[in-house]
Amino acid sequence: MGIFSADLFPTKLSVVIFLSYMGLFINQGILVTASKTSTNQYKYSTVTVVLLTECIKLLTAMILYLKDHSFPTMMADINKYKTVMLFYFVPAFLYCLYNNLQFVNLAVFDPTTYYLLLQIRVVVTGIIFQILFKKKLSAVQWVSVLMLTVGCIIKDINRHMQHTTKPGAETKEVSISSFFDIHLGLIMVQVFASCFAGVYNEYLLKDKGCDVHIMMQNIFMYVDSIFCNVIVLGFRGELIGAFTIDNVTSLGKPIVIAIMFNNAAIGITTSLFLRNMNSILKTFASALELMFTAVLCWFIFGIAIDVYTVVAIFVVSIAVYIYSQNPVVNKPKNELTLSPVLMKENGSVKETV
């Protein structure tokens, strides 16, 4: 069984989706890095960018849906599947919670400790996946997942060492006792929110809402997401400030526009990824993004690659190879019962015979 086996990538299109997913995320990291000032500040409102990006995602999903359907059909489907729309409030709220908790947790933990703790999500994703889909991961699959976690942690070790040894740098010691306080609890909430949102989104795409057109599901997701973000911004008193003249004007910069549209493409591609593959493979794609980004930043920004990154790439590569020999297979609930014609109407992008 090769690295591009039928179980790992069911169709040629799934390979394209996998590579596109990684490429878009890598590009996003480079764009955001390039948009920073020399003092690591942003000359635009990140709050406004996040909210408008969700609006772009919604508009894109509607355009893609209306390409093959009429507007009355879209409204009829919204009414028909309004229960599914309510289910999408779960991942929408969890993603919103994750985005807000990152600011809270970064105020307490240094960046490296923060990212190291977040690597727990690789293992947590595997546990939640087993529970929601009632699929037990094999010993080999767990070995590959654990190796992936180790690889991601090794990647961040050097950053931690540089942070704690840099002259004049402010360090935040994290004692063993602090691992049991409210701050670690908030990190765990953030990890759970990220993992459960991703796996639950896959569950809706493949099980609960498997009969709903994928772009209609995206519409539900982004409507709910916009609603959750508006509520949170309103609660924090940042909603009006997000649309001041200065903030809106700053969005006209080409790099900011590129960030918003690239992030919107990530949203659409992620739904296709989860529909055609699974959230376990997504964690591997995310780890590979981390490694490729390090290499590209070396070429583009001159950020040196250290020995820890080399070792991490080696460990992650082994983990990917081991996983490719025995990948998780998690097909949509209706895939074996729908005819090719119905699958096309359902909006599935899988090739059928």
C-alpha cells in the first residue's frame, strides 16, 4: 500500500483537495507574517478582517450553490433543513470560543508554551473521532498520531529555548502547580473546542447532514459563525469599533485583501477536505503545513532552520508514512446507498463509478 493509496486518498480529486488545503494554510501563514510591521504589529484591525472573512465565505458558498440551483430552491432548502442549520451552531460557537480564548491564553503563557500545549489537540482529535463516529483507531494509527504529536513538539522546543535564554527577555515560568490552575483549564477548553468543532463538523457533513448539499451546509456554518462573532464582539464592546473609518480604510491594502480571500478559500476547502477525507488526516496535513512553512520562511524571510526543525520533519515524515500504511476510512453515511446521479445532486465531489 503506497503513500497515495485508495484508502488514504479515495480519488484523484481528494489528492488535489489535500494539497490545496496545505497550500492555502501555508500561504496564509506567509501572508500574515508579511503583513506585520517591524515591531510585530498589524496596521489593520484583525477583528474587522475576521468578521469580513466570514462574510466572504458566506457569499462564496451562496454563489457556488446558486451556480447549479435557483434562489427559490436555496430558500426552500434553508427552510427544509433548518434543523441542520441549528446543529451548525455547535461548531460555529466552538470556533468562535477558540478564537477568543487564544488572546486570553497568550496573555498568560509565553507563545512557545502556548503552542506546545496546543499540540495535545492531535491526540484529543483521535479520541473525539472515536467517540463521535464509533470507530476505534488501531494500534498502528495511534502510534502514527503520537509520533505526529512528538514531531510538532520538537519543532517548538528551540523557540522555547531561545525565548528563555534571550538577554533581557521576559519569561513566564510555568511551574508544575500552575498546570492545575484555571489557565491550564482554559487551554484545555481551547484544545477541546478546536478538536470537537473539527470532528463535529465532519460528523455533520457525513452523517447528520449527509443529504444536504455541501455548499448549503457551508451557508449554515457561516451564517451561524457570523451570528456568534457579532454576539461576542457586541458583548466585548468591539462591534462598533470594528467598522470605524480607519479600520475599514486599512482593509484596502492588497495584502489584507489577499489574507481575507485566502482565508475564505481555506474555509471552503476545509469542508471539502472533511467531506472527502477525515479529521484525522487533517491533523497530519496541519503538521506538514508547520514543516513546509518553516522551509518556505527560510527562503522568503531568511528565518534559519535549526536542528530541531530537521529532526521534527524527520519524525513527522515517519509518522505520515506509518499512517499511510493503515489510514482511517470514514465515508459519508449515504455514499453506498446513493446512485451517481443523486450524489451529483447532493453536491458530493467524490468520483463514482
